[in-house]
Amino acid sequence: MAVISDGASRTAWPRLRVADWTETRDTLHMWTQIVGKIRLAHAPLVNHWWQVTFYVSPRGLTTSAIPYRSGVFDIEFDFLDHQLRIRGSDGAHRGVALEPRPVADFYRETMRALSELGIETKIQASPNEVDPAIPFDEDDRHTSYDPRAAQLFWRQLLQANRVLGEFRSYFVGKVSPVHFFWGAMDLACTRFSGRAAPPHPGGAPNCGDWVMVEGYSRELSSCGFWPGGGEEGAFYSYAYPEPDGFADHPVTPADASYNPDFGQFLLPYEAVRTAADPDRALAGFLHTTYEAAAEHGDWDRATLEEDPNRWRQRR
């Protein structure tokens, strides 16, 4: 299938109203959970569940290399040709079409493709962090796939990934990659103070509290993008544990605000997209909300931060 080519998809910061693709978003969310659980079944635990995430790729979202016996395989959502691509280090590969179909069909075909490649896989076959949690092999409710919307979502992620990556480069302490969590369907980057955090209370739907205890075992400041919370999605930033004064800290741009229901600062995607300088607007949000966590949480900023351009003059 050829690349969808229109004015919206060519725009660096594309417009995609959440209301226009909610059914596709919810179906794609279930598909990413299936693939994420496949990675979870084979990859060794890394702190905060970093081993289960996806990464933005030149064509969509990829698991990156997953260990299997003496080799590796990867799985990629290709939002240009609208295929799920499964590739092994032995050269074998399979594809599953990304098209309107029930989750149950996608699940069965994906697991069959793994079996044909000789990759024995057993997963917990129901979703997490959603309610209701319909078992994948019974899910005939989620059936939508709009290829244009899926591609525009990926293009939103491309821009968010790029600016989040630049933001990440200013931190030399423990910091996550910029990665996509399929549980909540968000792109995230998390910085850590180096101190332990109190046990997280949990409470995510259809997800064991122990999962959140591992994810939030260290004091952190996390930011990212998710396709909700605004007309076209939203950027977010929060701290765990949230220090006194965090919510009242001045942040930029003016469209950003603290949402007490979410316990996060939120910045509508459309405010970034329509800004005179979208990169600058988003960078301002990321830096000032991090400062809210670091300043009020008494982080050792002199040790944890550095100028990523420190060697530029020597190149």
C-alpha cells in the first residue's frame, strides 16, 4: 500500500481530533497490548518494566529485538504499509494486515504467525489498565481501523518523540528511553532523583498493584504524550511522589495547567500544534514542569543535569 499523501499527513505537527478516531484508537490499543505481551513473555525484567515498551520507528512502532532461544525477533507496526511485521534473526518473517477486523481475529492471526516462525509464545490473553477487560480471543467489540488516522497518530508520535528526545539529553542521572507504554497507550520519558519512593498504592483497572509498585519504585518526574485529555490529545507531566508546591509552580506555555483530577500538568496537543514555534512551546512545558518536581522535591540538580552541547566546539 502506498504512503497516504495529503496535506494533513505531510504537516510536521498533524491535526487529528480524538473524537474522529476513538474507535480506531481503542482497537489499536488492544492490538498493541497483544504485541506488548508477546515482548513481555520473552524479555527479561528491566526496572520499571522498560523491557516491555515500544519505540517510535521510521515506519511506526517497534518492539526492537526480543530475545528468543539463541536468536532474536522483532515486531513492528508499520503505519505506512499498514502491516504488522514479524521478523526473525534467521531471516524468516510473517505479516499480519492492519485493517478493519475484530481484535479476536488479529490475536489469532498474530499468534499463528509466531507459531509458523517457530516462536512458542504464551501470554496472559486479556488487556490491562482498561475496564472492561475483554479477553482477546473473545473481543468482537473493537473492530475499527482507519489507516489515515493510524498514520496521523504515528506522525504525532514522531514529533513528540523528537522533542522528548532532545529534552532527555539534558539529564545525566537515571532516565528512561523515550518509549511507548501499551498499557495506557502513551509515549513517555521519565527522570529519576536517585532516591527510593514510597510503595505506589496501585489502583489501575485490571492490573495488579504490584505492577505499579515496580513501575514507581523510585522517586521520579515523568512526561509524555497520550491520545486523550484534549481535543487532539495532550502532553502531560507529573511527579511521584508529588512534592508540596508542585501544582502551584509556574509553568509554560500559558495553555498549560495543573489538573487535580489527573494529578498532572496537561498541555493540549492542539496548543503545541498551533503555536508559532511548536518545538519551543513543548520544550518550555517539559523543562518547567520538570523544574516543578526537582525544585520542590529537592533534587540534586547540579549532579543530575548537564548541557548536551558540552562537546560541540570540539567536533
